Amino acid sequence: GDQASVIGGVIEFIKELQQVLQALESKKQRKSLSPNPSTSTPRPLPLPAKPNHSPIGFETVGDVGACCNSSLADVEARIAGSNVVLKIVCGRIPGQILKIIAVLEKFSFEVLHVNISSMEDTVLYSFVIK
């Protein structure tokens, strides 16, 4: 797949992670409002059932992340609090960062922070997304 496909896959996975996060926050809120808190140990909410690999090569990483290693880019997405940390390692292409941010904003993600590191022809983009 091309770079847009990789980013599209990341965006879909981020949406899944947001749904899991919302479910966990809702469960936490219900427990704090409950008049008779349970004395048993709470069990974590299971992630939605999904295969270990998606069509574009994503693998789940633990309970709250995914990574994709392709010939175009290495991508990792993880939940950090109420945000998502997205890391992309790829070759340097002029205007690439603007395209990535435009795609994220097109899907209604708010980019809170961007860090760019480069070495020769390789670039690491780190995003904090809400």
C-alpha cells in the first residue's frame, strides 16, 4: 500500500482505540457513582475482537496500541491518557508533514503536538492527537 493507505489504517485504529477509551472512562464513571461499590477486583474491559493482522499489516501491541512496519513507513499508535501518540518513521519527502496533518485533520483529529527528528534521509514524526 501507499503512504495514504498506511495513514488511513492508523486513523481507523485510532478510532477503535478512542472507542475503547470511552468505554473504559464510562465504566470508571459508573463505578464512582455507584452507591454500593463492589469489593471484588475490577476486570479490564476487553478490546473489540479483531485479527492480529489487518489488511495493511497492523499488529496489536499490548492492550492499547498497534504498529505497522511496511516498505514505506514504520508506524506505531498508542493510547496515552485521553490522547493518542502516533509515531511514524519513514524516508524524507518534501511536504510530507503537511500531508499527514491534513489527513489527520480531515478525519477530525486534533493535533496537539508534533515533534520531528531527522537523520540523513530518515525522519521520525511524533504526534500527540486528540
